[in-house]
Amino acid sequence: MISVLILTANRREALEKCLQSIEKQSYKDFEIIVIDNGSTDGTQDFLKSIKRTNFHYFRNETQGSFAEARNISIKMSKGEILAFIDDDCEAEPDWLERIKSDFEKADAVGGLVLPGKELKFPWWWVKEIGWVVGLSVPGMKGELGGIIYYPQTANLAVRRNVFEKSIFQEVGGDFKKDRDVYLGGREDAELWKRLRVEGYRTLIDPDLIVWHNIPQNRLRLRFIIKKAIIDGKTFFYREKKFSYTQQAISDIINFPFEIFKASVKKLSGYKKIKLKSIFFDRLLWTFRQIGFITALIKSNKCNFFNLCNITVTELITHTKNLFWFFIDLFISIWVACVKRSKIPEHPQKILILASTDEFKLLRLTHLLHTLKISLPQSSIILSVPEKVGEFFSENNLADEVFQTPDNFKLWKTLIEEQRPQLIIIPYADGFPAEWLLFKARIPVITFLSGTGFKHEVLSHFAEALVEKSSRLNESFNLLSLLEPLEISTTFKEFIPAIPAKYQSWIEKIISEHSLDKWKLIGLEIAGNAHLEEKWGDEKWLELANLIEQEGVDLVRIIFFGEKSKIEEIKKKSNKNLKKMIFIEINSIWEKIALISKLDIFVGVNGVGEQIAYLIGKKSIVLYGRESEVIWGHWRGSDPNYIILRRIPNNLTKEELLDLPLNYHLLKITTQDVFLEIKI
């Protein structure tokens, strides 16, 4: 059964239309609960006159907040699904039917709230500000619906068992004394964010529609600005996120800068710039942020010195951004007017510059392998950090491998000595790309963004710019850098060959511990450098204990990782766990050799994960903030590659405030991992 929950206050006529729309639903297994929040317009008499077995109402004499009243209705309800609608809304006839269907794959569902009658919108009205008057914005229909654009209790449904842990947040105050909080509401947005952060399945259904009968006087600019300010105040009262202060100040300061830049772009011929939409959308958001800062200042916990410091810092930052905006504009115009170098069809020598961490660099294997096959006559020169250089040279993925130079002079020497006909830059963390793009006078292929240049606008000087896709695996994005060469970028598998000395190293360890007759499960322990990769030593040891108990005579557990981390977890380990082996890893080849001997690899997404599926090992990978679409398995669906995630990786910056960097990982339990090992 579905419980339809309605909050009302002095809207008898609107409420009657709302109830009529519920009675016309195609899905009939429902009950209606109305909370009358102290109406004085005859609503109580109207509610008393309704004589239906599936109808209940409660008069809330205290006129409490929206959240308090809705929580009363939740306690009165009996349905497994609780559907919220506002008293001045009318539901489509299939509303409940769609909700029932959506809950086969979700714990909370939101829909669209559209204007219920022909309103006379003012000339300045843009759909993007609809959130202020209780309408859905266009973004609700897109990929960001439910992520940065939240549903409203005018059209929201939540599974009952969710409310056993997460009710609407009550912040105190009442209708008369704290009317701003009452009118601001925001209990729906706060609940939706909390459900996402706690890992519940949330869904926006763009075909789940209710019609909102908004009075004309809500469309006055003065009213809308006031509502935006109240929304900002209520956000502060509800969530008390002092760490949000920097974002609020940044948005306020950025408003004139953003409008100025949009105006310049419009005058420069950018036809897609909708200046009116940008202006009023950002204007209302600025007032909303002013509301937040106002509430912060009025609180007893405002640090005025910190507030001034943030303001000055943000002013400097946005001024610098404006400077680079003009540089970007100038470069774009200059590049369009200047004759560019051509990408050679058959370059004799290609220099690939890749400066970043191991995690990303291993993705280069497929690009280099494809280049070798497609351009066998070309000499491939690779410049990468020293710690991974051996991996590429041992596998003949490059004709020459150089350590990434750490200063301008060495870069210049490398280019002058090698004299390449083409430079490809997949990653540019920490090297002077400005010199390469300005003075080297060699054709360059790189990404339009996400390369790591200190100033991304300088990438416009490259002869070929390739756009990265957030929907593609990084290995395929890297392959797209070869498209300007007009060669086939069909994905070609690559399996590394392990050098003899590392084969001997791992065979010696296998022999010393008599591991050849056991099923080997490897647990890769991340180092201390990256908190976002830490699952927790206690969890790793608890998992090892579970594995030992289940597979007493079948398995041996190998903990491996950096020396300091292995020593740390070894001290914490229980001496009764006899089947654990601890191995320190000092190079990427040692890691590859060890993983090649495992039956099951378990670890946080990173280098070990990539090695495991490079050489075809069963992998159980714990995912944190990174996207498994971009950084996961390039083969797509594979029964030997198991992703564990309990929190979506698309939490917004605002939702992540005050959460630890490894929050996503901490939500994964040892039982979650153990159930996937299947000894």
C-alpha cells in the first residue's frame, strides 16, 4: 500500500482539487493522510466531512514547521511507500502507478513539479530560477537531476523503512516566532542529500509529474529575492555547515565577474551564451548565498577574522581568473588567425611526455601498444617518472625511455637531442608545457582539458586538441589521442611479460613459505600518503580473520604493500592468525610478479587493481571517490572483476563537506568483501 501524505494550511480550495486528483489515480491501493497545520479558513470542517475508510487527518494546533508536521504524518501512515504531495498540487492519473513501479529499483523517488495553470511570467523570468517558487528547473530532466538539482516534497516518495533511520530534520522554532525557517522549509533537500550520503538508492523520474498551482503574486521579483535569501538562511539553520562559508563567499564575489565574462563572450560572437538566463539564475543564487552569510553572522559562532580572510582570498582568486579569462580569449583569437603546423602522417620519431602518478601511467600501455602495431616504422620515445620507466622499457613499449626532467633546462636538452617530429602529451603534471607549446615548434597532440597543465588555456597552442569524455574509460580516452594521426584506435589487449629476475624473486618467496599448494588471496594495503585510499587496518585484519575461519585448509593470505605500511599492519595482526604472510613491495615489477601468483586480488582501486586485470586475475575492488566508469575495467562486464561500492561516486562538493576523504570506503563492510571472495 502507498500512503499519500499532505500538509495543508489555509488552502481549502486548492486542497480539494489535490484530493480529487488522488482519487482519480489508476493505482487504487492507497491511503490519504492530511495534516492541517492550524488552518482558519474552514479547512477543518471540510476535512471532517470526508467519510472514506482510506482517509485520515490530524489537526496540528501548534502550527509547527513543515518537517514536524510531515513527521507526524509519517507516524500515522501504514503504507510501505510514503508519497508526499503539496496541498496546492494536482497529480497526474498515473502518479501512484509510476511510483510503485519506480520503487522496484529505488529507495527514494522524486519527480517533476510543473506550473499547473497558465501564468503570466514577467519578462525577466527564466526557468532556471523555478526552484525559488516551487517548480522544477530544466536540470531535473538531465543527468544531474537528483545530484545537484533536488526534488521537493511536492513530488517525493520514500520507502517506509528509510524513515526508520532518517526522518525529516526538525530544527525547532514555530510558525509564529520563526517564520523564515517555516517558509524556507528545505527539509526535503536536506533529507534527499542525507539519503544520498548514506548510500540509499535515489532516482529522479522525469515522467512522474504533478502540477503546481502557483498564485500570480509569487512571480514578483521582490518576493523571489526574499525567498532566495530565506532559502540560504534555512540552509545554515538546518545543516550548520561552517565549512560552506568559503563556497558562499566565492559565489557572491564571482557574480559580477561571471556576468562580465558572459557579456564579453556574447559580444565576441558566442551564440550559445544565454545572457538573461545566466544573469537571473546567478542573481538569485547570489542572494541565496547572502542569506547563508547573513545567518552565519547572526549566529554566535561567526569568526569575523576568518570571514575577512576568506573574502580577500576569494577576491584575489577571481581577479586572477579574470586575467586568465582574457588570456584565454586572446589565445583563441590569435590561434584562429595563425597558420598552424600540420600533424605529420608518418612521423619518424614520436615523443610521448607523461608526467603523473603510477595509477594513471599504467593506462598508457594500450596507447603505446597500439602505436607500436600501427606505426612500426616510427621510433617511440617515452618520458615518464623513474619508478615506472622500467615497466615500459622491459616490455618494449618504447624504443627509448627517459626519466621525466625536473627543470626547464633538462626539458630543452631532451627536445633538442631527440628532435621528434611529433609530441603527444597525455598527462602534464609538473612540467613546463608553456615552453613546449610556444618555442619547441613541434606539432603537439594533447587533451582540451584534464591534462594537468598549470594553465589549461595554454593547451590551445597545441596543433590537435582532443576532448576527453567523462563517460569513457581512461584507456579509451588515451587511445583517442591517436585519432589526429588517422590510424586505427581499435582497442588491443596487452599482457606484460615479467622479467626473469622478478620471476625468480617471487618463486623464492613461494618456495620459502611453501605456498605452491595453497589458494592464494592477496590483500593490497594502501600506503599512508593518500587518505582517500585507506579502508582501515582493523577492517583488513578482520577480513583476513573471516577468510582464515572459512578456508582453514585451503588458503593462505598475503598482505602486501609499502614497507612502512606492512610493518604497521604486521604489528597490529593477531599472532593466532598463522596463515598470513607479509610481503614488502619496492617496485612495480615486484607487485606485478606477486599478483601473477595470486588466485584472488583484493584491494582499493589503484595500481594493484590495474595490474590484476592486465594479467587476468580475479579482482575484488573497493571503490571510493573515483569513478569506476573512468578508472575501472576497460573490458566492461567481467565476472572476474567485482566492484564494491556502497556510496555513489557523484556526491557533490557540498554533500562531501565535513566528511572524511575515505568516507566512501568506510561504508564498505568486511562482510561485503568476504561474501564476494567465495572460497
